[in-house]
Amino acid sequence: MTARRGKKERDLRLLGQAVRLTSEDIAVRGKPGGGQLPGTLWGTMARRGLLGWSIPAAYGGTGAPYSEIRRAIESFVESGGRPGLALSWIVHLIVAKLFISGAGRRDQKRDILPAMAAGRATTSIALSEPGAGNDPKRIRSSAVKKNNRYVLKGEKAWLTNGPMADYFVVFAATDQRGDRKPFSAFLVPRRTPGLTIVDVPPLGYLEPARHCAIRMDSCAVPEAAILGRKGRAWEDLSKPFRIVEDTLLSGVILGGLGRQLKEIVRSLQDGKRPMNSGMRERIGSAAAMLEAAKQIAQWTAVDLDREGPGTTVDQKLASLQLMEQALQEDIASIREDIGGTFPSAIEAAGDDITRLIGLGMLASRARQRKWGDTLLMERKTL
């Protein structure tokens, strides 16, 4: 009982650290170099234990579950905005927890996790490709074994945290035979010969998260660079990653929508904007839907902790993503009807949330189809 109480107190302390970080004068949006994620900010997060939150205590972290991480991210964004910073934080935590801690060998964990917890290193996911996205049928990066090494070839794009990454988790096809295309994941250090970092223009949103592309040409790594099971990276890492990412991104999205709703309420309270019984009802409806979405999001994260990234979590995400889209449309409609302008930071964060919801719609439709197929198959077998 004492251990459980101590864990809860630790999680609440870190939650407080995440929220307090938003109130300090460390924002980068709108300042010179605003598209950059400054090392001082990353260092502040490390000193407060935020970068090691998902890392086991044996490697310098605190081993928090996804449910506590999701809740903190939601509070972080609702209190201070910065969806882009939350995105960088999420990717760092997922790589540490799901990829390296979950699939890495003992030596890989020992070499990388303590540095990630201390903010001395981070790792970027090299999965998507130009013209292919993350469609496994269209991904062309390959890894050919020569003696006791693998030679990587291909291009990767849209690597969140890539410009500051010390390692890349590169997904590449290995031992392809006919239509069978098994993927392996490789831990590739930044300075590996044959790996080139390619700068990309700023996205114009989700600042200060940074992105880049990489090219691999005769990029040789030892067989020991394989992360997890050879030939099973898509099943073991890529599919679970999408579920974990969407679960944690719900914290960003709902935190951002909650922040927008609060700003709308403040603008109506000052008496400068029109308000009638219909508007009161719409505000109450949005607040009710937001609260329901937050509950579903937290249940989803709890199920993820208990059962892993399986069907239960996937179906909850399908419901949650539909609610997020409907709630975003309701809030946008209310803002349009009351008119006027809002603070630039609120506008920018609102644009970020809209983009994140839009980017998640492809996965949302896939989850809906999968759920529909399951129901139709059940009907067929009755």
C-alpha cells in the first residue's frame, strides 16, 4: 500500500511539473528562431524528470504508465498551449517506453535509456517515406545483409525530433522474397557513415517540434543494431506505435480543445460578444462532449496499460477520434458565430489541433472499417 501511495504521489508531482512548465517564460513561438526547440527548454524538462517519465527506474527514469503520461500531456496543453512541444515530448517518451525499453536488448537499454532520461540524447522514428507515407506495401527502404552487417538504403521523411536526434529507429525491409516483405527496425546512430540528415522547410505549424528527412546510401550497421525481432518490426513496433501515439495525442487534442473552449467562455464573460440562451446551450453541449471525450481517452490509456495495444484500445480510439472531430467542429462553429479575434497563441494552437485531428482521420476511418468488418463477420457466423 505504501509503494502504491508513493507511486501516486510521484506521478502527481510530475504532473505538477508538466503544468508548471507551461507557465514559465520559456515559450518559443513568435520569438526569433521560433521553429527551433532550444536545448535550454529540453534541459529544463529533463531536470524536472519529464524526459525520463516513461523510462524504468533501473535506467534513470520513473516508469510512469501511459495513463499518467496522457493525463499530464492533456493538462500541459490545456494550461499553457504548445501542442508542438507536447508532440516532441510524446515521441521521445514513446520511443523510450515502447521501442527501446519494450523491445531492446539489455545492452541497448543500458547504452541509450539513461541518456534519454537525462536529456543528453533523444531518438527519432524513421518510418514514413516520400510518396509512400507509412504504407508498408509502398515503403522501399531496404537492409541487405553482407557478412555480419546490414547495408541500409533508402529515404525517410517527416522525422519528428530528427534534427536533434542522436539515434534513428529505421524501418527497412529485410530478406524480401516475392510478395513477402518482412521489416526489421535498426538503431542507427546519427554519425553512422552513409546516413545524411536532410533539412526540410519549417512546416509552419506544431512549433517548436522539429522535423527532417534522412538519406541512407551504403549505410552499414552491425547485426547487433537490430531492435526487437528480426523481420517482425511492423507487427511488433509499427502497429503498436500508431495505437500508442494516437492514445497520447488525445491528450494534446483534448487539452487544446479545452483551452479554446475556456478562451471562448472568457470572451463571452467580458460582455463584449453576443450571448443568448442558444449560445449558452451550445457552450454547455461542447463542455459536456469534452468531458465525455476526456473520460473515454483516459479509459483508453488505462486499457493500453492493462492489455496492451489490442482490439479494445483500437475500438475506443475509433469512438474517441469521431468525438474529437465533432467537438472541434462545434468549437470552430461557436468561434465563428461570436466573431472577433482571439490571442495569436490561441489561434496558432487551434490550427495545430485542427491539423492533428485531420492527420488522424485516415487511421480513424481504418479503425471504423475494421470494427465494421468484425461486426459483419460475427453476423455471418451466427
